[in-house]
Amino acid sequence: MPLRPALATAAGAALLLLVAAPSAPADSAAVAGPKEMVTVDDTGRIAADGTVTLSGTYRCVDNTGPTFVSSTIGQRSSDLRYGIGGSLAVCDGKVHSWKNTGRPQTGESSAPLAAGKAYVEATIVELHPVGGLPLPRFHALQDKQDITLTKG
């Protein structure tokens, strides 16, 4: 079979799978059970090289795919948010600690964050297998928790 028709067939099959698969809810509250939650500690750390460490606790249940606690941080002086790592979550219904560490990448030589007030969003997201495709399933969300970034 020539290459172009084979690629077109593969693309069409992938499109059919996407259309046939049920869509994941966009609202995390629609899937978050009463036993699922994520919190953010009131204080985060920023190292001299700009590396940020955030932490908190979480609880989740009923996952079938890999599940992670992800976090973003921003400061009021900017509308930008930066992803700070991601840690593997254990969804056994028990409360666990999470800690994410990362350095915001901006392409600039100066660090985009500084010690002081900041806000963090943390999410528990599962890569839930649906029809062979891993689609995001949100277990819990902590929306814009105010924290203090301290040097350390």
C-alpha cells in the first residue's frame, strides 16, 4: 500500500476513535468524589537558582491509569503561571503528602519568580484509558491557594 493512503487510513482511524470515545468532563467537581481532595501548604521554597519546591497533601480513589499531582505557581505581578513538577499519586483513599520541585523555564536569564506572595494551583489528574487512549480524568483541584515563597 502506498504511503499516503496508509497515512490517511491511520489518521481516519484515529479520528474515529476520538469521536467514538466519551469525552472527559472539563469540570473537576463533576468527577471528584467526596473522599478526594488536594491541599497546598502555606509556604513554598525558592532556591537561589530559581528552583521552586511546593508541597501539600492529597487523597484520591478509584484510578485505573497513572495518576499525578501537578502544580502551577504564579505571582500577582504577572498573569503567567509556571508548571512546577509532578509527582505520582497513590489512589488508595488514604491521605498522602506530595512535593513537586522544578525551575520555571522562560527563555530569559532572570528568574521569573521571587520570594514573597504567590498563588498555587494543584490538581490530581489521571491518564484514564478510554478505548485505548489515555484521556485526562480530574480527581481533585485546589484553585489559586495563596502562599508565601521563602528563600531556601
